[in-house]
Amino acid sequence: MSRRRKAREIALQTLYAQEVSGTDWKTAFDDNVERRKPSEEVVEYAERLVTNVMEEKANLDSLIRERLENWALERVSVVDRTILRIALSELLHCPEVPANVIMDEAIEIAQKFSSADAGRFVNGVLDRLAREVRER
């Protein structure tokens, strides 16, 4: 598993714990890091992702909400919503990572941590977002 994949999974698990339990994100992050014992590079990238999502959650949700067809954001599962937030944040703040890599990673993580249809759903939403965000 690549270092960035590990970082994305730590970010997902941290943000999921924060959303579901209301735990402080830093506490959830520290728990994930302690349990998984990743390299410093993984920790730095994961913390970058989590921080960006937490700081811009309202903006990210607004951008995602505008691209959902016949869905309310609140009806999207917490896992899928979190994956979309992380990927969109990466599209916005990590120009060094190609959009297709971000999308592929989000799809694979959705297939691993969510439902059988999650990969297609995440792909559909991110495809629209990536075209708009990265063409600016």
C-alpha cells in the first residue's frame, strides 16, 4: 500500500470518527496514528488532509451538494461523504497530485470501506468536481 493511500485511509478513519462520535479530530487522529504507526511522511500528509477538510468543511459540502443529482448531501452515507470531502480537498489543495490519481484512490477506498455501489457513486460526483476544480 502506498504512503499516500495509508494517509488517505487514516484521514478517512479520523474524519469518520469525528463525525460519528463528535470526538475532537485531533484526538481521533492521534488514536489512528498510534494504532497504525505510520511513517512521518504518512502522518504529515494525513494531517494535511484532515486539517484542510476540517477548515473548509462548509465550502466542500456546498461544492459537493451542487453536484449531487437527486440526492441530498445528508442522505449520502457518512463514509461516502467523507471520501468525497477528502478527495475534493485534495483536488483543491494538492496540485502536485494528478486528478486521476486522486479519483482512482477515492474510488478504491470507497470500494474498500463502503458499499458495492460506492465506487460508481464517488466516481460520478468526483468526475464533475475534478473537471471544474482543476480547469480553473
